Amino acid sequence: MIIDHNTPLIGFLDYFYQYEAETPDAIFMRQPTGDAWHNITWRAAGDQVRRIARAMQDLGLQPGDKVGIVSKNCYHWILADLAIAMGGFVSTPFYPNLTGQQLKEVLQASDAKLCFIGKLDEWDQMKTGLIEGLQLIRFPQYAGNAQIDQGLDWDELIAKTEPLTGNPSPDLDDLWTVIFTSGTTGAPKGVMLSHRHPAALLYNEKVNGDLKIFEGNEHRFFSFLPLNHIAERVIVEIACLLTGGTISFAESIDSFAKNLQATQPTLFMAVPRIWSKFYLGILARMPEKRLNFLLKLPYIGNLIRNKIKTGLGLSKARIMLTGAAPTPEAVKQFFLKIGLKLQEVYAMTENTGGCTLMPADQLKPGGVVGKPLPNVQIKIDAETGEVCMKAPWVMLGYYNDSEKTAQVLRDGWLHTGDQGEMTPEGFLKLTGRVSDTFKSAKGKYIVPAPIEMGFAQNTFIEQVCVVGLAQPQPLALAVLSDLGKQAEKDEVETAISETLKEINANLSNYERVSAVVLTKEPWLIENGLLTPTMKIRRDVLHRRYEAQYETWGNAKAPVIWE
């Protein structure tokens, strides 16, 4: 079915009203505290959302005003987001781990009139980024998190405010949200999406069923990736609203495994680093060779598969998604052996998280990220190899930035910044980023992504980044995995040297990596080497290590310890 501007669509808020009325006592959200779970019904959620929406109106906010949310995932995050939409406002959610300066930057860029402050690890430094005249509403205190004393108290507002009546619903062409991308380089850009965008994308899924979100009688979601990220917002929050499902949250990093086990979601989405940690955690308990042998045994193999899946919290998972970066083939193959099919998803904020999906019955290796969704058109720029796409859910543009909008939206095509090619079978294969490609001292262009994919197969390596601007040969900076840190130094050097040899054997002379440098410092969000969505900040790594490239390149050793 062709989806265009005339297709009759239903906004997510209308689905919320439906379940609030039809299944008021069904559980909508589950929030853990220790071993206990606090259940929030559709009726209870509706009551709080209506009161907070009215409270914002009473504070003087006008339709179209921007409202921020800065908090880790929790049920109040969802309630605040729904209240913003119900009141006719525009949500501008932010990452919960911003510095004060970063918070100030996005608050100013968003023109936010009010901001919800919630579940945070740190507040004293972040609050230095608050801007003058900004009204605040603070979530109730979450145990073990930062104490916040600024702003109006959520519970007090609930107690004294009458609920909004009726079922107010924004026009589909009204602005829904402005999402500030984390960006591996440069200042964050505010992606403008209307209510029509998620409605069209999820209607596309409902009609065509590529992901099969709407199949089955149970719809259990587990929310732990940042809710201000488009993938979590659409695939967890809005998908739950459309299916009448239940969202469970992780209380903390320490309780993540326990909370996931207690949830046993039917849909689970994670970035490759999470899947890799699951994989390495299993191998830390049993060597892969022994596990592979046991999995082949008819009765014992099934017992082990079920035990692993239940232990991970994925015994009921029908849909398992991976994306945001390439997932090592060894990881995908391992999960396939235990009966878990990881489906690659390729998308971005600018297209509402909808571009390609790997069909569950046609899993492909080697940087292939699936087939275009129905109503998605893809073309490859003949000159640069850039992936360009069209869909009914491509963004309106960047907020207050017509220049950058014009750079990526040209003749109706979204220029993604990724490089790729279409296979004869109609799959998209990514080959790199236009901005990541660099020139060596020999005047040859190096494309890092395919080389990095090779290193990702080594279980001793957790993160890798190929660098070497203006150097005779590229270098690979790497961080050891937990398995690598536990192994003997000689064992690590032998394994990585072998991987390096295998990779270089398939590369042209100018592409061959001269050495793998194992850095002392891990690459984290906290030290600025990863974006909030765990993408590597190549420019930051380059600036940090550039002065040592020549020394390392001349060392004539395959593995170098920083």
C-alpha cells in the first residue's frame, strides 16, 4: 500500500485514550524498586497525564511551546511525554548524562519554556546549565539517584490540579518533537518530527507486518536505551501505545540483568555493545568449543538453549533488534545457535527510525543491514557512494537551521551521510561514513568501517577505531574486552596478531593496518570518547592520539600497549 499525505492515520495519543477507556485496569507500565515492582494501570496513567497537561497550561504555556525532559528512563518519563502531547506542546527530550554546558546548549537551541527534571545520576554539575526564565517540574525522587530540589513537585501538582477533560488530540501535521542528535562531530542538530511521522511509520508496520510488532496476544517491552533516542521512542513507547502492551523499566545498571529476567519481553532492542556483552558473559562461564559441542547434543542442547535464553531474559522474545553500529558476525551467529535471531535495523533520527530491516528469514552477513521497508526508496549517489532515501516519515528539517536542512534534504531525498551499495537481491550493504573516510600520506582514501568489522570478530577486542590521517599506513586503536583483560598478555598478542594478519591479507597494500594499539583508557560516554548512543567520537580519538601515530607506525610491532 502506498502511504502518502492523504492516507488516514491515527495519532498515538488516540490509542492511549482507547486503552485508557477500554482496559483501564490493565497494566501499562512497571517500575522496579529493589525486588518489588510498582504497576501503573492505563487509568492511573491517564489521571496523572491529564493533571500534568492541565498544570502546564495553568503555568501559562501556549500550544506549540517547547517542553524539555531530562531524565533516565522511568514511568514518569512516559507520563510527561504524553502530557506534553495532550497539552498541545512540543517535546524536546535530552540525554540524562549531559554536562551543565551541554544542557545549556540544547535548552537554548530548543527554546524550551519548561523542563521536566527526573531520575538522574548527577545534578549538581548539570544544573549549572539551567537558563534564566525556564520553569521546572521535578519527578518524584527515585531511590539511589540525585536529589533534586529545584522546580515544582510532580506529586504536589497532581494533588492540586484538576484533570484535563475530553480527548484533546494534536493535528497530525503539528510538530510532535524536536530531537537533538548526539552527533559524532559538531553541535547537536534539532530534528523536527510531526505527529504524522510516527503514525505513518507504525501504520506502515501494521499494514505490511515486516517486523511483526502487532502479531501475538502479548506485547511486553523493556525500556533501557535512552528514551530521548528515536529508536526507543518509536519501537518501545509508541509501539506499546499502539498495541496496548506493557513497558517495564530497568532500575539501574546493576539491576539491569535481574529486571530483564523478571520482564521476559516479547520485543528486545539493543545496540551491538550490549549483545556483545551478553555473548562474552556467556563465554566467560563456558568455553565456546565446549558450549558448541553441548549445543549439538539433542536433549542437552535444548536444555542449555532454554537455560541461556531464560537467564538472559529473552525466553519469550519474538523480535530481537540490533542497530546503531555494525554487530560482529560472530555474535549474531552465536545467538542464532541458541535460537535467537538478531535482526539488523538501519535508520536515523532524521527518518523517524525507519529505513531498512533485516528479514528474520533472510539473515545476511558482512555489513548488510536489511531491505528497505515498504514505502522507502533508496538510491546510491554515483559520485560519493552516499546512501540517500525517501519515505513519508522523513523529518521536516532541523530546528532553526535552514542551512543544515538544505545540506541533507535535497530534491526530496534525505542524504544520510552513510556510504553503501545495493546487492542484486535488494539488500542495503553499508561500507562506511562519508565523513569517516580519510586520506593517507600516500594520497589514498581509507574507509575504516570494513576494516573495523574484521577486528570486531576477535572476542578479546571490545571497541576498535581505524585512524591514520596523513600517515603512510592506517593504525587500529582498540579497547580490550573483559575476556581480553582476563587473558594472559602473550595470549592477547598472539590472537590479535593473527586477526591483524587475516585482515591485512584481504586488503590492498595502502589499506593494510600497521599495528593495533591497545589504549589504556576505556572509551566511555563519561570521558567524551563515545556519544550518548555509544558511537565512537572519531574526531576526539584522533585529537587525543594524533601525536603518537608516527611513533606507533614505525614501531614494527603488530600489537602495541599504550
